[in-house]
Amino acid sequence: MNMLSRLLLAIVGILLIIAGFFCVFLYLNVNIVDLSGSAFAGFSGKDEAGLAGLFLLLSGMIVIGVVIPGGSADKKASRRAIMVQNPNGEVGITYGAIENMALRVSREIDGIRDIEARVNETRQGTIIYLRIKVLSDLEIPRLSSALQDKVKEYVENITGITIREIRVSIDNIIEESVPPRPA
């Protein structure tokens, strides 16, 4: 939800709350303003005004609750963890920690210029998704296979978590040559 939508919903929520308080005050016969000559004067002290007020208050609070985020999606994802049991108890390894491990080992592979990692746990096991940008003069099948092997071995050795698969997506081919390796 973009910022303008949030702002408009917040304004609607505030207006609903104000209207709710107005109706509740009508029901309670609290005179905030002189309503004797208005159309609202007939609702003073009636159950309908009280019920409408409670409904508007509740609606306004729900709208405000939707507008105010309880935390960003990134924060929620970083708190999600894979639980590993050991003899001393349970250890939770967050998705963010596993993603950082995958990024660390991926940067050691020549020919990869940019990488993003994401972890997902399914019923079949843990999957690591890697999105990479590679240099143009490299063999993509060999590079991606080496990347998959290194990331899988590193994460499994460090965490004790069995990785079901490493999925690699080549996002872009970058036009720059790789310097020759010394012999």
C-alpha cells in the first residue's frame, strides 16, 4: 500500500472515529454544540445513535489498524526461523542468517557481480533462492552448478540444516571480461 493510500485511509479512519464519538455523545445527551434546531436533535438519547456511534468507532479503529503497519515484511521475514534440535535443546536459525551465509559464500565465486538470496521452508525441506548477475564470457551451467554446490555445502556444514535445493535465477548478463587467472 503506497503512502497516499495510507494517508487517505488514515483520514477516513479519523473521520469515522469522530463521527462515532459524535453519535455516542448524542446518545448520552452530552451537548457539545447546540443541536436544537438541527436534524440531529431527534436522535438525542436514542439507542440508534448509540449503536451507530459504537459501529462508527469500531469501524474507524479497524481502518486505523489496517493503516498502521505492525512491522515491515522484511522485519517479519527476518524473524522467521528454522528450528534445529540438538542434545542441549532447540536452536532457531533465522532466514536472514541463512540468507547472509549464502551471500557470503556466493561472493567467493568468480564471475558473479550481484546476488540476492531468499530462504523458504516447505514441507519437502529448505530451499534457497539465489538471483544473480554474471559476467558474459562465463559458462552459466558450470558457474551455477559450482554456486549451488558451494552454498549447499557451506550452509549445511555451518547450520546443520539439510538444504533440499538451491534454485538459481540468472537476472542479467553483464558485459565485462574476466581477467585471466594466473597459471
